Amino acid sequence: MTLLDRYIGRRFVSALAKSVIALLALFVLIDLLTARREDILNFRTPLIVVARYYAAYLPWIFLQIAPLAVLTSGLLVLGAAAQNGEVTAALAGGISLRRFVRMPIAASLALALGLVAVNETFGPRAASEAHALEERYFMRNPDRDRGGVSWANLSGDWTCHVLKFNRIALTGENVLLDSLRDDAVEQIRARRIYWDDARSQWILEDGRWLVFAPDVDLKEEDIRITQMPAPFTEPPEELFALDAPADVKTARELAADIARAKRHRAPVHGHQVDFHAKFSRPALAFIMIWLAIPFALRLRRGGIAVGFGISVGVAVLYLMVYAVGMGLGQIGHIPPLAAAWLANAVFFAAGLLLFRSIPS
């Protein structure tokens, strides 16, 4: 590492750290005053809980603001270097532009890899704690959603439909199960189903089990159900594998849940988009430096105001493209991989084109 590398690298890392701290504080302040203020007042949430909530969300917030911090830092540091004639002096001395900016690029790459590591280690655990605090202290009746559920391809070739299901209590009402096999057709109707932790079984109550064997005798059997184990063995964590948000899971955990859901013929296209987004979003921190370099060298005046203004403009444009790509992926119009990486590919290509057009 040369003296130039240490000089540019130290300035960039220092600006990056300050940008991250400022953006974290700004993000928390805006969220507190807009999204959480009313909940805190209505539910009289203790201040210590509010502090724990935002502390648990810090890894997720860091993932959101890190690319903007890279862009802002690159604009400020490299813009100042261009304005003070340092870039011109370096080029006149035989130092190429790629050589001049390699430390900010390396630092941005290291940050992107660090974001992936956060996503795969303590980040999901912290997000899980934040979600738990949100449900407990910022929401009224978190179990109010009691919509129906359907599970297909269960053990024993069963399919289960529950009209009303409480995911918190793991109990449901108005249950219909059916199994279509070559040797028999079976149907179960029950008033209630619930998960028994002690027996590790689903239990049916108050229903009837109809068995029809289409042989020469056309045999039919009607069994009255008072209480009995359900004829499938899948536990709740498998049946509701994809209910938890993607940010509380590592990429490996999400991939395993998607594989389990596929076995039960559950729709997984949107979750596959979320899986690829676990890598595309951290990569944005590396992509943003390629936009910062050409903008910084072309717009040499304006300082912090211009740098921040450009950062916000680029961030808004990126979010628009990202939302379009993710939306198309969620509804299945484009493959999950393309949906998650569309915005990154567009902005990376734009950054490289602008970088190549800089006169050296």
C-alpha cells in the first residue's frame, strides 16, 4: 500500500464512517417521528423498549443506508480531490485514474462483503428480536389475522384446508382433509384442529371420517370423530416455513424453507426473489462507488450540499428501478434472479460507462 493509497483510503473511510453515523441517526429520527410516534403514545411504550427496538433494527438499517453512505462519501472525498487539483496532479504525474481511486473501490467491496456477512450471522437474529418487540409493544392484537390456510402434498397423500386459522395459538376451525388414492378416496371434516406440543401431533376434534373404496362392493365407511390425531405428521415449523419475513432468516435458512414449501406445492416465486435480494442488496454498496467517481470528477463544485443532493437523487432513481424489478419478480413476469439484480445491473452498467468516459 503506497502513501497515496493510505491518504485516499483514510479520507474515504473517515467520510464513510461519518456518513453512516449521520444517516443512521437521520433514519431513526424520521422513523421515530413518522412511523412509530403514534404507536409509542397510544401503547405507552417505555423508552427503554424503544431503544431496544431500534438497537435490534440497526443491522437492517445499516444495510439500507450503507450504499447511500458510499455514494455520499465518494462524492465528497473525490469531489474535493478534483476541486483541489489533486486528481489533475496525479494524472500529470503518470498515475492513472484507476490507480487513484482503487482504495475507495476496495473499501466499498469490503463493505459489501461485510454486509453479506451481517446478513448471514447476527443480522437475522437481531431482526427477529425487533419483530418480537414490534408485535408486543407497537401492535394491538397481533393475532387478529385468522385467515384460511391450505396445505397440499402432506404425508399420506393428504390435502388440508382450514377456513379460519390462528397462527399464534396454532388452532383452526372448519377443517376439510381429503386424500385421493388408487385404492380409496378419504375425506375428513372436523370442527377444530390444533397442535399438541406434548404429543407433537395435530389433533382433530368433532368431525367425521368418510372412506370410500371404489371396488366391486363400493364399500363406504363413516367414522365419527370425537378427538384423534390428524393423519399427517408435518410440524408447524414446516407448514409455516415461509410465514416469517425474509430478514429474520439467513440465505441458507430461507433456501431450506423454500425447498420445504415446494414439497407442499406452496407458491415460492416471491420468496425466491427475496432469496436473491439477500445478495443483490449488499452488492449495491460496491456498485455505488462506480457512480460516485464519475459524478465527483465532473461536478467539482458545491461541496456537501451538491454531494448530498446527487446522492438523494440517485437513491430515489435506484429505488424506483428496484421496486419495478422486484414487483415484476413477485408476480412472476421475470425470473427471480433477474428481478433481484435488475436495478444493480442497470446502475453498474451506467457507472462503468460514465467511468470510461472520464477524460484521463
